[in-house]
Amino acid sequence: MSFKKYHPLLKESIENVGFATTNAFQKQVMPLIKGGSDVYAIGPKGCGKTTAMIISTIQKLDAAAFEDSPRALIIAQDKQTTLELKERFEVFTKNTDLRIYCAYEESDLEKQREEIYYGVDILIATPKRLSKLYHLNSVHSGELKLFIIHDADFITRNNYHNYILRLSESAPKAQFVIFSETFNSKIKAFQDWFMFNARIVEVKK
């Protein structure tokens, strides 16, 4: 797939990391996200889900900071995953002014509230901490363009499924994208809540 119609700064980053072309999975998923569809992106580990997510997110945000409220929300399993995702994003955002922030349980809540208040474009957060921040009116969702769940298989544990349902109600105008290794029953159930007309891309091992 060609990146001709992607933002120039993003294209530059893609070239700098040596990402020459998309694979079969990315070729199906990325145009759907770019076009605004809600998407279930299902594929095995190593099929390129994270790269597809990062490039698609940066493109949706026009590779530039804007005001103070998050425009992309990425829900991840735990602290380690949020920090790893931030590092992966920064590889592609070094030549932009996009602001990426991680929120997780092991950090001071008041400090996170203050830092988010000063402005963030991409918020990567665990379900529990994000729910807490929403409850305290510390995350404004009015500008949210993308609501993403990263490696969503984890939501089958620890009541995460219900956290996701409540959080989705706070972003009725957002585009929803779920990346997962499996299309399990908990993930399928989101079709009845906020993934009504979602496109499904599923690549097997």
C-alpha cells in the first residue's frame, strides 16, 4: 500500500524507520481506519497490529498537536504495555509536536490529573485508571476522534469488559477500533453496544 496521501511528516517518519510497504493485514486494516470505519482488527502476534495502530492514529490527528483535550485514546492492559506503546509511538512522532501521555495505577493520581490538564493529544491508559480519571472529570472526551483497545484479549479478565462498556459511553462520536489476537465472545459482544456496524478484518496464523 502506498503512503502518498498520508501526512508529509508521517511519511518522513515512515521512511526514516525503513517501513517500505504494508503487509497483507495492514493493507486491509489501515484504509478502513483512515476512511473512518469502526474496525475489529484481528490477527496473530507479529502480524503488524501495533504499527498499523500507530500510523493510523498519527494520520487521524494530522501529525500535529491541537488544543488540550485528548483526540486519541488507547486502552492497554497494564503499566508496562502503556510505556512500551509510548516508546513505539515516539519513533514515528519525533518530527511532530504531538503530545503522548501514559496513565496507569502505579502513578500518583493527582499528578496525572495535573499533567493531563496541561494538554495531551494521545492518551494511553489502563482501564481502571482511565475510569478513575473520567470519574474525577479529568479527561474531556469532546474532541475524541479515536477510541482504541490495544491487544484486547486482556479484557476477558478482572471485569475489564465492564470498564470498556462504561468508557465507550463517554465517547459517542469517536471512531472505535479494536485490535486483538482472537475474536472472543467478550469482544464480539461489543457489537451490541458501540461496534454496531464495525468492519471485521481477521487474519489467521
